[in-house]
Amino acid sequence: MKRRMFLKMAATLAGAFGVSGLPLPVQAALKRLDPSRIPQLIYLQGLSCTGCSISLLQSTSPSPLEMITDYSQLVFHTDLSATSGKQAMALIDDYIQGRAGDYFLALEGSIPAGMPEACVIGHRPIADIIAQAAQTMSGAVAVGTCACDGGIPAAEGNPTGAVGLAEFLSSKQVDKPLIQIPGCSVHPDWLWQTIVHLVRVGMPELKDGAPKLFFQRTVHEQCPRYHDFQQEIYAEKLGDKGCLFKLGCLGPVARGDCPTRWWNGGQTWCIDCNAPCIGCTSPSFARKKSQPFYRLSEINRQEVSR
């Protein structure tokens, strides 16, 4: 096998399964690749709870340390960087003004398009910073549902006019590569393995802006309780066996491989805990008052009314 073909295959495996679980020779081959291909990452936070950043630190394959030191060059992160104040702003400005070389922008959280003063960095509205970065960045990664589609900050009735990165860039007529990784919070594998794919292979194949590797099918299609749904065996209250659709499960409108990937290092996931999927990867997540996260079955309503 030619070296180029071997490295391409190894890179594809890294993107699909994580780096630390690969055979040692493959890991070694990946680490010998030209470090100049590793992208500089400027990671900013808009309207968010920082939950996605916390989730990313729970990564196991690869670990956060490996990602930050071996497979990316995390130039700045609002929570993780030691630098702050004027020094941090000078660092950010060097990149977004095009003085420090190529970089990718990672954004967590939505952008308050209707109330710029609702989110500022160094006394500058984040909307202005992102608008400037859009002209110099090589591409962008929207981290989490807030950054992708507005999320909770964009819920019906909010005063900020919060929007996701794609809508914001479109309003500025910016056409740069954008990878959207939804989730509230985002699964660490979804982001880190996308970064690995971006570094070792290139842009991943996308479906509606998100990597097909993770978001090609709905949660409902892959759910271990799908058979219960087909047989119309429904849970009537939390703790019951059966399909959780009557309790508000939004798996049919949410794409993601949660049923096969699981969370917390592969220990559990929402349905396994008998909790309905709240559709956190859906563009409509948290947007309408008329679509609550949980619904009451008739039995639940009778119990509540007593």
C-alpha cells in the first residue's frame, strides 16, 4: 500500500473512531503528519451557558489534552486560556485582522443580532468581532445548538434577537466553509472527531450543514425502543417500559447517533435513563412555547389534577 493511501485510510479511521483507540502504528503515523496542517482555533462564546465547553472536557477518545496539544492549536478559549484582558483582546485581534495567519473560528452560543450589547468581549459586541472574523477566517465550526440555530437564547419571546452562526453569516453575505455540530450540550466526540477529520482528511461530508458521520439518521430510527413504537407499546408515566413518545420524546425530529454512541464515556444516554429525548439537536429546539420538552399523558394529567 502506498504511503499516501495508508495515511488517508488512517485519517479516516481517526475521524470515525477517535485517535486513542487506534493501533499504535496508526497513531504514530498520524503524529508524523506535517504539523503545519493543524489548524489554529479561535474559540469564542456568545449567548451560552458554557455547557458545551464543559462537555468537551469530558472527552475520552481523544482526550482534551491530546486534542489541544496534538491535533489542534487552540490559540484562545474564553474558559481555558490563561490570558485575559488586553492581552487576550490583542491576541484575538491579531487573528481576526489577518496578521497572525490562517485560523478556524469556533463559536459556542448564539449571536444577539437584535441586542448587540447583550454579549460583549473586551467592550466590543461579539457580533462585530464575528463579522470581522468572517472576512479573514478559513472557515468556522458552530459548536452546539445555540451556535447552530439559536437554541435556548433564541426561544420564543426573547428580547435579544438571538440567531445561529449560519443565519448571521448569511445576513452578512459571507460564504465561508461552515460545519454545524448541534446538541445541548454537544457530545465531545462530535466536535473533536470532526476536528480530527478536518485536519487529517479535509471537510467532512455534510447533511444540512452537519457531519453525516454523526447526524445522518434520527434518534427515533436508531432507538432501542423503536420496536415498542411499532407495536404501539407506550410508557404512560416516567419509569414505565415502552416507547416514550406519549411523554414528549422528540427523537423523530432530532438527528444524532446518541443511541449507538451514548454519553458520559459510553456509560448512558437519555432513553437509557428512561427520560424522553428533548430533541436538542433539532433546529426547532426550545424555539416555541407550544412545544414543551415533556408532555403529560392522560394518566399524568389525572394525577396532577388531584
